[in-house]
Amino acid sequence: MPSNKSDKILWIDLEMTGLSFRDDLILEVAAIITDWEFNEVASYHGIVKHQPTRLAERFSISAPFWDQHPKTRDALIGQNDNGKELKRIESELIAFAKKHIGTEKPILSAGNSVHVDRRFILENWPRFEAMLHYRMLDVSAWKVVFNRKFEKQFVKPGNHRALDDVRGSISELKFYLSKLR
């Protein structure tokens, strides 16, 4: 993928009931488009609606994690009634990406452990996934190198909300890049 300063990056984060892309549910999605200076161009936030019984079932299976984050769990459950169907969220994401990036070439996605989010995207939003480049900018790879090799660590708030997590990932990459200058 040639380096072109006019290219944009699609930063994405999903909050899910757990990490099984076949069984767990996407609860919310956030996407931020930046330029290569990591300036925010546009943002999107979507809430996915699920049947309450299915939602409760998936949260109970992942209970140990969510018991450590009860405020976030309760907020995610509380917003369910305001959510939209998966296919509508996919259509909104496609429209968002087309409007701010275009469709001339595949879109570079970025985030922390973004490969996990991409598995959920492939499983649930195949039309959106088809727009994304096979390469990803995974901030967690930078985290591993800087933690182990240089003993540098970025402390990101762990509130597990999609929009905050995306902004945290952008800040984290900026932190690592600042150490290279």
C-alpha cells in the first residue's frame, strides 16, 4: 500500500459480550477517521439492539470479566433499547466510510487488537468488511514492542466503551511514535 498523505485511517472499536465471534454479541461500535497526523476527521457511534434474554445469556457466560466492570456492563445493557439492528448499523458504517474516505481503494483499519474486531465484522457485517484492506494498523503490536523492549507503557483508561477506546488507541499510538523522535 503506497504511502499517500491524503489517505485516511479508519479507527474502529467494538464492544462485545465476549470474544467468541460466532457466539457473542456486538453491543456498540465506534469509528473515527483520521489523517496520517492522527487528526480526527469524522466519528461514528452505533448501538446494536438485541433481544434482552439473549443479551442476558451472553453477559452471564462472560460474567467474570463483566463482574469486574459492572458500571460499563449496566450502561451497555441500559442502552440496548436505543439500539438498531445489525444490518442497519452495517449500512451506516458503509455510508460513513464512503462519505469520508471513498471506495477507490481498500480502507486501512486501525485499533487495539483490531484483528479481533475484524473477526466480528467479517461474521456480522460482510459488506463492510469487504471495503477494508487486508492490512491493519494494530496498536497492540506497538504495545508489545515498547513494553518488552523499551519498558515504556501507555496507561489507557479501561472503561470499555467504544468511542473512548478508539480515542485511547489513537493517543496510544501517538505516545509510541513520540518515543521514536
